[in-house]
Amino acid sequence: MIIKERDQHPTHTASERFGAKQEQDVAFYLRREYSDNPDVFVVNDLRFENQGEVTQIDHLLVYRHGFVLIESKSIYGEVRVNQSSEWSRSYKGKWQGMASPLQQLALQEKGLKRLLEQNKDQVLPKLFGLQQGFGARRYECICAVSSSALLHRDSMPSDISQNVIKSEFIADKVRAFTSVGAVQGFVKTLPTFSDGEMSSICEFLLTQHQSRQTEPAAPPAETSTADTAHSDTEMRCKQCGGADALSGAWGKYGYYVACSSCKVNTSMKGPCHACNSINTKISKSGPAYSRTCLDCSSTQVIFNR
């Protein structure tokens, strides 16, 4: 299931345009493979900050046994990796060193683990009275390079070669990890995320996402009257239908409104008001809660109290 596409932000340099195209290519192959798969959630272009460090993951797959992190690399030319795991690339006959994408992935994996572990009590329920964690889950890291790249696999260390894939083969590679029961010998002992846990993980990650764009300033109060008025009727209790006794809150399944009259919680998740897409994200700014569509980029204030 695709729950987030890459942010729409301008790219100016040729390198940025090629990089964006490579990410779009990989996202296309993942979308074709997993758009209707309830056992795999795909998050494209996830960026979050934790303990003063920014982590940006090109593509993250959340599946029943863990996570797959994918780094997209736009490489037009040749690629070599020596026995010391040092990367170099050639373009138009000129060789130069480059940062190791797998080292970048290792840092991304570390940032993801730290974020999830620090918030495990919000994301995962307790099991037999004990708080579950993320330490025993599987984490796989893959580098997807441009289809036109020439990889010198004969001199590449085998442990690196098996984790470097051309874009068009990415679905075949990740399918070996994400197919339920595919990990022979481990499947009976690996902890498995339930439907609710997978939804909770993805909801949490989306609330942590920070766009690479500078967020626009909130409009002056006098210009947002229509949105505010609409928000008074947008959220209603699913039990009694009332709107006056609601208060905003956050739980392990994301943002919701709590009704003090009938003691029932109602999720703020819902379809986009503009295009009716269900690919939406809830965010909070002061007392206002907004629903942003990740397909058409429209934003609507749905609760303000």
C-alpha cells in the first residue's frame, strides 16, 4: 500500500533533476508491486528530525517482519567498489570518488531505529504486560542505481554487490524480504506486526515527517474565517454525532477527537475534501488540526479547538 509519495519541491540543478527522476523511477516500480498489497506499506521520501539529527530515507517499506530502506542513486556511467568498500564513479572517462550509499543507509537505519525505540510505547501495544520494541525486527538496506549505470561487479565485494540493484530489478529484490513466509527458517520465530501495529507505525512516521520545503507561514486570522467555520462541522463524534463536546488528542493510532459526552474517540483520518483521496496526513499547529492530501497537496483545517 502506498501511503506517501515524494514531496513536491522545486529542483534546479541537473544533479537534482536527475536525482528526482531516479527516485520517481524507483517509486514507480514499488507502486506497481505494492499498491494493492495490504502486507506492505511504502513511504517515499520520508524526512524526520530526532535529537538534533535529520534523517532522510528515499524509500521505506514497512512489512510484517520489519523494514526495508532503499537509497536511490542517479549514476550515469561506471561504478567501482574496492575491497576497502570505497566507491568511485566514472563519467565521460573521468573517475572520481563518491560517498558510499550503503554507509548512508547504515546511518538512516540507525536514525530510524532510534526514533522508533524512543517512541515504542506510543506505537506498539504491550504483550502479556510487557512493552514490545523494535530491536528484534528485520532491517534490510538496498541501494538502487540508475538502469544505465555500468556496475563492475567482478571486483566488488560480494556483501556490497548483493545490496546494489538496478532500478528495474528493485521489486524482485524486495519481494524476497516482504513476502510473508519468504524468510525460511526464521518465519516461525520472527515477531510479526499485526494490521493495527503496521497502521500505527505508519501513522506515527507520517506525523514525524518534515518537508524539505520551508513550510508556508499560517495565514492571518482574519483570512482563515471560512476554514475555521468549516472545521467546526468537519469533525463530529462517530457515536453521537455531536461537535460541541470534542477535544483533540493523540494516541498510538494517530490524531483523534475525544467526545466528553459519550466517551468515544473518533479518528481524524479521512478522505481529501478536494479529490477524495484517502492518502492523507494529519498535522497540528497550535489548537488547529489540518488534513493534507499527499496526492493533490491540498490542506484543510478540520478541527480548531
